[in-house]
Amino acid sequence: MDVLHFPDDARPPWLVHPVLALGNFDGLHRGHLKIVERVRRGAVEHGGTPMAMTFDPHPPRVVRPDKAPPLLMTLPQRLDALDRAGMRAVAVVRFTRELSQWEPETFVRTVLVDWLHVSEVWVGANFLFGHDRSGNFSLLRTLGQRYGFRADKIDPVRYKEFVVSSTRIRRLVAEGRVDEAGALLGHSYALAGTIVEGRRRGRELGFPTANLRTDNELIPPNGVYATTLTVDGIVHAAITNVGVNPTFGDNGATTIETHVLRYNRELYGQRVQLGFVQRLRDERRFDDVDALRAQIEADCRRAERLFTRLSV
């Protein structure tokens, strides 16, 4: 997959009749994937290039930083997810204060028409763009007619009784309801990062742990979770403690410590992805190390039963 940057990169010569998915795509949830699937189908139908456009930094960081939400994905995670979803290219628009002042037509003319020469643009039903979010789908469709491209939208996607949205998923993750968040995402909520050396207490307890250093902004609340750890493309069942190790009296910075089930290789320095499957319990202080060890054994057994049902 090729990544183009606006305004730095010129339009590449191989970009033919772009069919564009336009949005932020934070989390790349079920609703986003429906847009992406429609773009792929349109590209096949018209012999065009399936591509997505996203923004970096996230527009609220520039427009109203005091109210900007923590993101579900880092930019590299977003690009990787769009690649796996079948996008031939992704255009990353550098979102600046100046760009935030553009009227909707200026954005359409400058970026979609003059730069990309789009043939189709697909958005979600609630897509807003331009200065003060003054542009909506109806305006985008009108501008498309003026400038010679088709604009269409995907209706909101529901999962059970909920409309799928990044805002709802963020709230679920922040509340520790990672299984519900995963249902709306269509995949487990995941942190990406590097395994770093910790205090080796897990090894002393008989449950060696991998400590994750991550650039992700939204960390599930303190507690113990059934998780997956993806290493070199292989998914492993695991349990993870997010917290401050109160039994040892640390009460300092939050750590993310993962014990991989049935796995004994060193992971230091490895780039990994940690997927949160289900919350098992709150983090709590134990009277002694033996009580903590017994609880970890129980957590592992519970996770093993869960992963047997999930075939992980």
C-alpha cells in the first residue's frame, strides 16, 4: 500500500480514477469497514484505484484541543488496518490551523479535485467537513456534481441495538468493557508497542510477564484482562494486568504486563500488538505473594477456558 501526504507529495502517475473513502477512520470499526468495502467494489466496477483519506493530527486536536478525545489507534495502526482492509493507497492530510479555516468548497477543489482527481467519494452518513464543520453530505454531493465526481454515503451501521461509532467505542474501552468494544469494532481493541524490561516479579512468581511500552492514548482501566499478544504475525493467548502492582506497594506509574499462556520465549525489544478480549477482574492488593500467585493461577485457568471457546 502506498501512502501519500498532502500537501507534500505530488499526485503519482499510477493513481487512476481514485475511488475514495473519506473520514478519520479511528478504530476502523464495522461502520468504517462498510465504507471501505463499498469503495473496493466501486473501484472494481469502474477500473479505478481504491483508496482512503484520513487526517493527521486528528482535527479536534487542532480545532478544540481541550475537548479532543483520546484516539483508538495510532496513525501507523490506522494505516496498517486500511492496508489489510484492501486499500491500494491512503492519503494522509496534514491538518493545520490554516486548513481548518478552509471553506468546504476550498477543501473539495484543492484536495479532492486538483490534487487527487477523484472519480468517487464515499463517506459516512454523519460526515462533516470544512470551516466550523459547515459542510455535510448534501453539500459534498452538490460539489461533486459541479466538479465532476460522484459522492455517496453509507447509512449508519448498527450492531444489535447500538449505532457503531468511534465515540461509543472509546467510552466502552474507558469503562473496561473491552468485549463490547470489540463487538462494535469487529476486532479486539489493541495497543501496539515494544516489550521492555520490567522488574521481573512475574518470573519470580512463576508467571513471567512482558511489559508493554505503547504510544496508544487510550489504555483500558486498571484490571486484569484476557488478551491476545501478536508477535511476528502469530496470535498467542495471554492475560494482562493493567495497573500499579498494589501488592508490592508500587502505586506509581501504570504498567501493562502480559503473561503469555504456554509460551516461554524472550520478548524483549519485540514489536507486538496487545488485543483486549475480556475483563476478568479489578486489580487489587493481596495480603501476601502466595495469595497473589493463587489468584494469577485462577486468572490463567479462566482465560484458558475463554480461549478454548474462542479457538485462540
